[in-house]
Amino acid sequence: MSETMKPGLGADRTRRPTKSPESMDIWPARTAEVVAAVAGAAYGVWAAAVHNTGAITFAVVALGVVSGVVLAVLIALSHRAGPSLSAGPRAALWAGLAGAAVAFLRSLAPSGAGVAFCFLLGLIVASGTFVAAYYRYYTSRG
């Protein structure tokens, strides 16, 4: 048998298909919406718990509901817009969302942390999220 006739060599070899941006999604669209809703609910409860200084009031409940809904909508929109972006902007989108979410939660704490500390904490979280997301999106491109 000649060298070109062996299986897996020469013209017999087929090229692997490249991945489309839609195939890179970890979850299907419905699952991503459920995850966004659950994350928004957890975030809303967390925001209300952090901001609560005693009795449960309408303002605390409204803060939790509004912040949870806003985060859930932003996660769903980021997931929907993500596949059309390249690795860098897509990672920056998730990094900005994570950093802003953490900085907002820290600013709600009654301990009186300054704006600079909240900004710095959000920047640290955003930096770590950017590195992890960029690595994931860059290495998974076909």
C-alpha cells in the first residue's frame, strides 16, 4: 500500500468545519434566559439584603426588584448580542457588566465605603472577568 493510500493521509483527509459564533454558545437561548432570570432574582435579593438596615420597607423591596430586573435584562441582552461580537468586545461587555454589578452592590452596604473604593473593586472584578472571558472566547474560535 502506498503512502498516499493510508487512511488519514493525503487527499482522504477532510478539513474540520469551523465553528460559527452561534455554535459557541454554552447554553441554548431558552436556558440562557432562565439563567438570566435566576441570576437577576438572586441579585435582587442580595441587593435588598445588603441595603436593608432593619425593617423591610417598600423602598428596600423596590430596590431589590428593580436592580434584579435590570441585571436580568442586561444579561439576556448581552447573551443575545454576544455572538455577533469578536472576542475582545464580547469579553469587555461581560467584564463591564460584572464590574458594575459588584461595584453597585458594594455601594449599597451601610458601612460607608467611598466611591473610589467601590470603583476600584468594580475595576478589579472587571479586569479578572475580562481576562477569563477573553481567553474563553479567543480560544474557542474555530
